[in-house]
Amino acid sequence: MNHILMRLKNVFITPHSAFDTNEAVERILITTVENITNYMAGHAQNVVSFSNQTITV
């Protein structure tokens, strides 16, 4: 990789792995099940509205 940050001596590059803990994975699974359950019950969450359409994510 030839990114400018890789050449700076005062920059440390680390992988983003904050999601990869037991607690984070458990929270992701719980949230996913809640989202699916609520959607199936007709209560969509995380709805994004635009001027001419609504998208559920």
C-alpha cells in the first residue's frame, strides 16, 4: 500500500477489530434477532425517509 499515512513516522496503523469481541458479537446477534422479529411483527426499525420514498434498512 502506498498511502501517505503509511510513510509517516508518527502514525501507527492498526487493524479495526473492535467488533471481534465476545460482547460485540453477542450484541450484534441480539440486535439482528430483534430487528427481524420487529420487522416480522410490522414494526420496522432503522427506517430512512427520503423526500419521495422510504427505505427500511
